[in-house]
Amino acid sequence: MALAFDEFGRPFILIKQQDEKSRLRGLDAQKANISAGKAVSRILRTSLGPKGMDKMLQSPDGDVVITNDGATILEQMDVDNQIAKLMVELSRSQDYEIGDGTTGVVVLAGALLEQAEQLLERGIHPIRIAEGYEMASRIAFEHLDRIAQKFEFEVSNIEPLVQTCMTTLNSKMVNRCKRSLAEIAVKAVLSVADLERKDVNLDLIKVEGKVGGKLEDTELVYGITVDKDMSHPQMPKRIEDAKIAILTCPFEPPKPKTKHKVDIDTVEKFQTLRLQEQKYFDDMVQKCKDVGATLVICQWGFDDEANHLLMHRNLPAVRWVGGVELELIAIATGGRIVPRFQELTPEKLGKAGVVREKSFGTTKDRMLYIEHCANSRAVTIFIRGGNKMMIEETKRSVHDALCVARNLIRNNSIVYGGGSAEVSCSIAVEAAADRYPGVEQYAIRAFADALDFVPMALAENSGLQPIETLSAVKSQQIKENNPYCGIDCNDVGTTDMREQNVFETLIGKQQQILLATQVVKMILKIDDVISPSDF
């Protein structure tokens, strides 16, 4: 350290090698990484389960999001640490593949990291811990297959699917309407599902929301809703047996694609130009009328003259409809999107039983309902709510329910929730640890302890004594050989999750264990944190 003076005689301190940063290696690096992963897990832990708490997230521009959906919380968080970003990716992967269990997978990963830290302090090599975790995850995966149950459902009996979706919605902010929302989600999925191929295209389900009304007013529309109204107030508000022309070409005269300009210096020239434009409009409207169209839906706008002409020629029209909505309308009505008026033919028209304009409350808000379509494989879930935050949270909740219903159609194996599957896997992994003579058995036992963190968090968030409740459930499972005993979060009076109808998809639970194990193995194998400034 040395004293130096500036030109005004004021002293300041020079510190040598001040630009050098400490670089973490070996055990210090692993502990720092584990600490970052645990910090993220600890944030989400309180949001797990039906009594989990919500998080309020404020964006830099002041927007507020209130949610307990793990993927959304991590997506909105401003994360700088690279290991914390891995946890965000973990939750996103679970959301992308399964759609549910985004909080549970991060809580499980955090528990695995916490157990790994204790093993590292005992001097066990991280590679041996990772190998032990891999063995334990395989044991848990196979055990889940053994305790899973198949349940049959039919289009005429959707109750099993509804019960499973209700389990998903139980932990959401919208749980007071879980029955009606679960039924809507299941009916929407079955409307677009190909049951023979066991395939569901969720892109055909449009989730739309509008502020106003109450959550109970949420409805399933067998068709498409568009947040638009008729282009002219005097156009008919209801069209029966509509034949729809879906256009991506505007109702306006072509503009010259040159840099020349037209000078109009007499009234006669202006009159000629106006008549020419009117002829363009007349020809466009006549082409639509000739092919038999009773409604025109256009991607682009049209000016007042074209609008007035459409109204006088009794051809209702809707303008400024987005590209994605146009595609959904084309799928639902069996129509073709037409890029030029010359290509418009009767075969390319879409067909719908009813097209109606609906207004909401005392406001001027209107929406267009296209229902009873020729090909009703595209449906809309129309959500109502008191404010924008409620609608956004309902959309996220409904998305989770849709994903669960889709997964059950793909694979109708279920395990029971309430932490019963985790407790059962923990007992199985603990029992299997004795078969492994090496150091890995410590990691396998640690994996079993980590699985207990999920039911313990459920009990804690429900206001129960966590250790006492977990011990009671564990001893009941061992004594009765019943893998369906879980945490009674809702105070129903029974720990048997079959009686409570708390289901989870098998593939969702297996995916949780596999993804958490993979990410923890990756974190344990990092022994040096190198930044660009190090070289």
C-alpha cells in the first residue's frame, strides 16, 4: 500500500494487484456451486403443495406477477449465478416436457445437493457421490414402475382424468374452481386428441382471457374466439351457417411500387381516379360474393370506403386478425388461407354453424365467437377474472392441467401424490443400499434422505409438524406395506391418497427424479470456476 497525491494535494490510496480476482477451485468451488443451487431451491420450497405460499415478482418496468408456479417464478427471477441458471433450466425442462411438477423438481435437486455437501465434508469424492446418485435414481425409477397403476378412461367417462387434473389445480391460486376448470381442460384435450395414436396437439387449444366477470364464468368454446368485432357497427352481429373467406390480402387498391408520383390538377382526373378505386373495391367484393362467402376475415385493414361498400353489399367483415388466429380459424373451419383474390374459390371457404359477436358487461368490449365449425379440432378456453394478474395465473394453471391430461392420454399410468410416491421410493432405495458394498452406498442412502425432503416440505407448508408427520407416514407405509400413504395436506382425515383421489402421472414423477439427478451430477462434477478475466 502507498500514499499518492492528486494535483490538488489530496491523498488517495493505491492498492497493488487490485484487478486480480480470487478463483475457486476444488472443494471450495463445489461448495459454492451447491450453495447457489440450495439458495434457489429454498426460494421455491415454500411454494410446494396445495397450501404453498405465492411469490410476488416485480419486473424492472413495474409489472407485478403473483404466482406459485415454479417455472414462472424462476423464469421471472433475475439470476446471475451460472449454477442458479442451471436450476432455472431444470424447471424449464420439466415444464416443457411434462407441464407440471416444476416446483417439486427444483426442491428435490436442492435436497440432493444438500445431502451431497455433507458427503463431501466427510471426504467422499464427488464422482463416487454422482455414481451413487445414478444407481439410486435407477432404483427409484424401477420402483415407481412397480407401484404405478393403470386406470382406464373413455370419452363417456372422463372422471379419472378430471380427478388427476384437480390434483394439479389443488396447489394453484384457482383451487376454489378446480372442479370446473379440470372438466374444461379435459374436454378441451379430448376434443383435439387422436386417441388411436395417443397423440395430443396442444397448439390447437387456444387459451384466451378477458378482464371482467368472475372465474366461474370461464367457458370452453368449441371453436375459436377472436378479440375483434365486425368492421362496421351496422353489419349483422350473428351469422348462421357462415361460409368464411380467410384472406391475407387487403381490401385496398394496389399501390405503385415505384418512386413516381401522380399529379392530379383537374376535377375530372380526380373523379376518374376515384371511380377506378371504387371499381377495384367493387371487383374485390364481387369476387367474395361470387364464390358464396357470407363472412370475410382479413389479416389486414381496409379503409372506410371499402368498409362502407362491404356493409351496403351485405358482406360482413372482420379486419386486423392476427396470423396465428387466422391459422386456427382455418383449421377449425376447414378453410384455406387465400393470399390473392384471384385464387378465391368455393372449395377454399371455411364453414361454421354460428358466427356471433358478444359484448361484455356495460363496456363496449366485444369478441367474435366462431362456433360449431366444420372441423372442431380447434377449441378455445375463454377465461374471465377480476384483474389481469388473476387471468394470467389462471392461464398458467390451466396450461398445467392441459399438460397433465395430455400425458395421461399418452401413458395412462399414475402414481399417488401427497408425497406418497417419494416416501415409497425412499424406503425402497434405503433397503437397496445394503446390496452395494462400496462407498456408493453412502450416496444411495443420501438419495433416500433427499427424497424425504419433498413430503417434509408438503407437511411444513400445510402447518403440520414436518418430522413427526413424515415419521408417521413412513412407519405406516412399512407396517401396512401400503405405498399410497401420503401427507394429509387438506386435513381430510385419512393419509390414503387413493381415498383422497390425489393422482400424479407416472411419467411426470419419473421425469422429476431423472432430471434432478442429472443436474445434480453435473453440478458435482464442476471443480473449477473460470471467468474470462482469469486469463
